[in-house]
Amino acid sequence: QVQLVESGGGLVQPGGSLRLSCTSSENLFNFYAMGWYRQAPGNQRELVAGTISGNTDYADSVKGRFTISRDGAKNTVYLQMNSLKPEDTAVYYCNVKKRFPFQEFWGQGTQVTVSS
């Protein structure tokens, strides 16, 4: 069972920045996909940024503002969020995937609130 521990959420003003961290109990090379999702009240969970076998993709709404990165030595995946907007307010979840057999794991979620 993979444990994912998230941190870095909080309250920030519009235009501000936050960096989310997701530390895994396993080496990141064990996963073929890693990503960040978010869920706002009343909405479905959506992919914000993800990397699959080295290829990275972003939701259109965050392109140019958010960046996903990783530090293998720390088994940690980051989400740098700049130019935050009120519509970015949501609970953000870290997700990793293994294959053979397929397994998927989620972090506990961290709240991001963008408000003046």
C-alpha cells in the first residue's frame, strides 16, 4: 500500500502563489503516472496536471500558471501554482498509478482557497 502525504495548501489572495508537495512512501520510479487532481464543491474531480511515462499535460485552465515537478531523491511530487484565481479554490489530491497489475493511490487532499 502506497502512502501519499500532501502539504502546502492554505489561503492565498488572488494573484498569489502556493506550492503543493506530495511525498510518497515508495520510490517515484515505481509509478508510470503521477498527477494532481482537484475537486471543488459540487464539481467532479478533475485532472489539473499529470505526467505519464515522462510526458506532461495540464488542464487548459491552468496552463502557463501551474507546473508539476518531482524530486526523486525525496520521493516527492510538487505542484507550483502561480497567478492563482478564485476559481482555483478546491481540495487538491495527489495521485499515482502502477501497472502490472494496475493500482491507483490517492493522497488525503489539501485545501486551497483563493480569496481576498
